[in-house]
Amino acid sequence: MPLFKRVYDWIDVRIGARELVKKELTGYLLPRNINEWYSLGSVLLVIFAMQVVTGMLLLVYYVPDADKAFKSVTYIMNELPYGWLMRLCHAVGSNMMVAVLFMHMISTLMMGSYKGPRELNWLTGFTLFAIVQGISLTGYLLPWSQLSFWATTVATNSVSAIPLIGQYLVEFLRGGKMVGPPTLGRFFALHVAVIPVIIALLIGAHLFVLKRTGISSPPFGGDEPVRHWPGDSYRYQSHPGGIPFFPNFALQDLTSIAIYFAVFFGVVFFGPDLPFTPDAFVPADPFKTPAHIKPEWYFLANYQILKIFPSELLGLTVQAAAMTFVALLPFIDRSPERHPLKRPLFLVCSIGGILLWVGLTVWGHYS
């Protein structure tokens, strides 16, 4: 392709494209024993990109008005050509993003990749996890259905348990004493303008610190020694004799992305009702409370904890303590050992915590 070569040569003269490609793709070496779990970050980038694209397409026809929001969503689903596909991709994608984030964090925990010098990697990733849940919550209200209206009412009302400022926070989130048109306007602005920018900036920060520290070697599956931070001076963790990112690990990334799309489109085409309940197809009615309103699956454990404890304040305190502990884990677990089987206390606590969360989620679903 002479034309492509001429264009490439023209760009290369001006920005050194060949040198950049060699440095970032073929010259970027990864550990030889790197495994498929490391490709979850690339999967998450693809999911975020799809959420942005499908969200922009939905914005063309969605009307952020309490009297028109549900009608506009109904029009997208029932009348707009392929509108149903865009909405389902966006709804399923939001759930899949949280699920893949869970898997990414668990794999990071099990491989000890949160340990020094990667504390900033963990903190930016954990913050991303919390912000993604926030954007999912704000997007939940936008269809203005019975499900979204009352689930948002329950979620925002839980903040009232905070002493002194709780009620003020509730009114600040809702734009009034009750969930109404001002709430929809605030959540819409957060969902389409504020939080996506924050997520993009955090992704940039996460990738920056990842590039600066270097990819951590898996603690198992190979003979490459696990190198630890030297102490008080900066050092990039290189992998002499490792495999190049392109084409070796790029193929693994593409394989993981293909597996994700297989599951994703399987849900979109064969289980389109999974992200919705019957109340999601009924317009919001502030004067009619549904018998059973529950949040999305990733909030069910939080929801159940609030029901278990005698006061919402105690339930919120327990959740805040647990989240703080997980966020500060790299500063609490200072052992240089990263192999999970050589950290029995960590392994027991981690598996116990995961099983507890799963149990609370199932309990919240059926309670």
C-alpha cells in the first residue's frame, strides 16, 4: 500500500511514529509468566468506550424532563430503529462493567499487585470502582420508571442516617425534600457530564502510574523472580528477556475482549430482561409505592446490611469502615510476600470477605 506508506512516512518525520510504536508496542516488554487476568484492564477500557458511544447515541433522543423522560425511553425502545439495541447495550454494559471491575480487583488482590510500590495503582483503581458505582446509580434514575424512582428514593434516603448533616445531604442530592424533577436534572448532569470526565481523568492517572511503576510479575506460573521495590528511591520494574506487548500479549487482550463480547451479546440477545424488572416498564408514580423495590445487584449487599443492623447509622458505619479498610489495604498489608498460598491469613480473610459479600447479595435478592 504505497499511499499508506507515504502517509506513515510523512507522520514519522514529524512525530517519530516508528520510534513511538517500537517503544510502546514491540519494545514494551512484559513478564514471561504474565497471565490472562492481566488483560481485564483492557477489557474495562473497551467497556468504558462502548458506554460512552452508546450513551451519546441515546442522548440524541432522550429527554431529561420528568414529564417526557419515560416517553422518550419508550420511543427509543419501541419505535426508533435499533434503539432497543443501543439501550440494551448501555444497560447491560453498565452491569458488566461493575462485574469485570470486581474480577479485576479480586485478581489484583490474589496476585498481591496492590503492594508497594503500587499503592497509587490500587488507590486510583479503587476510586474508579466507587465512581463507576456512582455513575451507575445516577443513570438508574434517568428512565424515570417506578423502579428507578423508588430505588433512588431508597438510596438517597439512606444518607439521612448521617448525624447532623444527613438531612441536608439528602436535600442536596435530591434538589428538594422528595425525589422529583430537580433530582432528575442533577442526576442527568452528573451522569452525562461530570462523572464521565472524572472517570476519564482517573483512567488516565491509573494508566500513568501503571506505566511509571511497570507491570508487576505474577507471583506464580513461571520462574521469573518477583522483584520488590528497592526502598527509598524510584526504580521502574523492567522485565529483561520478557515478551513484547505486541503482538504477544495484544493477542491475549483481543482474546479476552472477544470472550467478553461473547458473554455481553449473549445477554443482550438471549437475556434482555436480566437488567430490568417489571417495574422498569411502568412510568414513575410518586403516589404509588411498589411492594418490593430493590437496588441493582451490586448494591444488594449494602442494602441488606442496612436491614440487618438496628439503625441505619450503624449499618453505614460498618460499610464505611469496610470500604476504608479495603482502600488502605496496601498500607496495612506490608509483607513483601505476594503468593496467595503463602499468605494463609490473607487468603482466608479474602475468601471469607468475598463469600460474605456474595451471601449478603443473595440474601438481599430474596429477602
